[in-house]
Amino acid sequence: MSQDLKNRLKAILSTLNHNLIERETATGLALLSLLAGEHFLLIGAPGTAKSELARRLHWVTEQGNYFERLLTKFSVPEELFGPLSIKALENDQYLRLTNKYLPTASIAFIDEVFKANSAILNALLTILNEREFDNGDQRVSIPLLCVIAASNELPQEEELAALYDRFIFRYQVQTVSEQGFGDLLRLKEEKPKQIPIHYKFTALELQDILTQAKQIAIPDDVIELLTALRQFLQTQNLYISDRRWRKVIKILQVSAFTNQQSEVTVWDCYLLQFCLWDRPEQKQLIFNWYQSHLGVGSGFNQERLEKLLHTWESTLIEEQNAKIQLKNALGKRLYRDHNGNQSTEKNYQLLAERDEEPLFLAPPDQVDRTNNNQGYTAEELLAQFFDDHFRQCHIDGQWLPIEKYTQGDKNRLIHFIENHPLTEAKLYTPQHVQNRLQETQEILADIQQLGQEIENQKQKMSLIVEDHLWISPDFIQQALSSLNNTQNITQAYSTRMEKVISGFQQLPTTSHAVAANV
């Protein structure tokens, strides 16, 4: 890796961006596409400098042709691949004259690419992916380095899905913002700056960059991050082909190599937001996820950690409040009755009264004899169920006077009162407490390690991100804010887990009971 390469690319990017307003990201992605030998798709309305970007990209290469074409639904293969050779047809050969057409171009711009019909599509797929073109009965290699394609809209037809997948970078071009509009109006009409010849790349140099980039290491934290992202995207029903994931790795290696790194970092994964969306609104979804996982790979999953902490906190409270019921010498469970005395009875019966008057049940023919557990006084019984004159009621085939009905306890309302169990705090074995401490201390160590990893990433960030070729300068502050937020959450989780550990340490144990008896 040479500092000369990075400085060279900085100078190229500066030239490419000259007199382009708010196109730094698109320009960077275009140049990185070229260096990686991949293709770039621009989505946006006409008049947003899409074709200008492609033309400028051609300045980066020392040799090769530039090809540009606007497709319509009426476009025919001859417009892209060249006209048929009349002379060849006379000899029964189906050959195209490809000179100055797509098969001989090194850089190409195809506008409204999704207007490609079936007659164009298959040949275009082979050109984009294999860098080969079927001319007559021969398949020939072509010098194509990069295609920048553009469209006003996303593809709708299923047969265009394969073509859509060929573009590793996808970028939605917006019109100039209000902040940049004044600069746009003040732009002077002048010829674009040219890239000095000694800065331009030959095809051999570009191939050498790819060869060396393949040697760039991909550490475990990046693999963990990509694995976690893949799982997240699956929950969002966002399908990413295996071929695309392989191209993502290629992009990350080229990004790291050209930025003078010995390995891919999580910061290079900033580019994922431009590689993995199907619809423009999904870009923000991917970027938000990436920001929340910065510096901790798949290790920081706030939802999972929150559930884990809550589970342990609930377990601690349950064990702190756990009680066991006392037993007498005969092994019977002990209760405390309403007078505060010990008892082996689980409940007791209490003759119900109201204002010191006994309460009775209604006659047996009533659906609810208890009057919703309120009972009846003797006067209420007489008024509702007994004859006013003879003061009696017909029960079980005979007339029964109220005086006899209210004698004894047979017709009394009885309340069944539960005695409170006699309990004491549950004692745990020292081994139980030790197991709890071991499990929770391991979780605390993992959380603290995450916190240390975040701190390490914050220290690395100034060395890697601030001068990164392919990362927007605006991202640095966002990244730092995200890391600080994650660090604060991690610290809060550490504090909560320390309280859980302290709680388990204070659980009463059987060894304490033995010591107390001694």
C-alpha cells in the first residue's frame, strides 16, 4: 500500500467534484465502483448531473473508449452493440460492427437502463457480469471497466431483477438542496478541470489494485457485523443474494486497501447503506441499524440485553421474596389464626354477623341463599320469605316458624376464613448462590468488554475515519454520537448487573443458618 495511491485518489476526487454541487458521495461511489471493477446505478430525475458524472469518470482512465446511450422501450440491440455487418451477412455470418459501441468501451453510461427489452437484456447481463459479448458464434472478451446506469424509476418487471442486482452501488440523486442552491446559481460556465495524465489509471493498474485488495484481511468483528445485518435484513423481508454479499466483501476490501488499511474495519461498512437496499427508503433503515451497531459488531443487541437483564432482575426479586412454610414436629404445616395463635388448620369457620346481629341464609328454594355473601338478619328473613301473620315459611313440605328456622347453626351464614401460613425466608445452598454469581458475573464481563470495545473504537475513529477516502466527513460526528450513546447504555447495563450480583451475594444461605445455631 502506498501513500501515493491515496494522495492520487484524493486529487482525482477533488477534480471530479469541481463545479459539481452536493455530488461528493455520488462521485466517490463512482470512483470506487471503477476501482472495484463494479457497476453503479443512479436513481433520480433528469438534470441532476448523472451523465456528467459518467463522463468525468472516463477521465480517470488512461485508455479506452467512452460510450453513452439513452434507452427507450423501442431501443434495438444495434443502438448498444453496433449494426450488423453486411459483408459478414454475405458470408452467412451474423456479426456486429462493435467499434465505438458498448462492447469496445471501457466506461459507459446507459440512461433509462430499465427500458431494456428482452432483445437487449440477455446480452447486457453477460457484458455486465462476465465482461464478454456474444458476436456471431464467438464469445469475446471486452475491455469494460465500469458502467454507470441511470433511471428515473425502479424496475417493476420481474425479468429486470437480475439486471438490477448487477449494480453493486445504488444511489438516489436529489436535486440541489436549498443550502446549495445559491452556489449552483453562481457557478461559472467553464470547462471542467482535467485529470493530469500521470494521475490517470491504466487497465493494468486497476487490475493490480484488485489483486492486492484481495489480500486485505477481514477480521471477525466485521464478519459478525455482516452476519448480524443479514439476520436483521431477513426480518425486514429484504433479500440479498449470495452473489451480492460476495461483491460487498470485494468493495470493503478495495475500500480498505485504497485507504491504506491492512484490514477491513467496521468503518468501511459505512458503504453498506449504498449496496443493500432495494427501495431508496430502505437505505436509512440500513444506516440506522449500522449506526446502532458501530464498534461492537453483533455483540451489542440492545433488545436482547434488555430482556436478559430483566430476566435476571426478576429472578433475583423472586428469590429474595421466596418463603417456605413452617411445620410442627409432626410435619404438619403451620398457620396463624385470627387470634394470632399457631394452628395446623388451613382455615376456620366464622358465624357471620352484622352490627352484632347474626346473619342467616335464605330458605333452600332460593338460587343464592347467601344474598351475595351478605346474608339476612332475622327481620330481613321475616320480611322477604316468611308469612307476615303466621311468621312461618313452607320448607321441605312443612310450615316452619321463623323462631325454629333461626335456631342452631344450620341456617346461619358462615364465613370461611383462610389462616395465614407461618413462613420464613427461604434458605439457599451456597452452591446455588455460587452458580447464580458465576452466570451473572460472566454476563457482566461481556457487557464490560463491549464497553471497552466501544472505547477502543472511539480512539481508532480519529485515525481511520477523519481521513477516510470513502466516508462522508459529516458521518464522523454522527458516529461519535452513536458510540457515546451505546457506551452510556452499556454502562447503565453494567450498573444494573452489578446490583443483581450484589443481591445474589446477600441471599440467605443454609450455611448462615448453621452458623446462627452454633
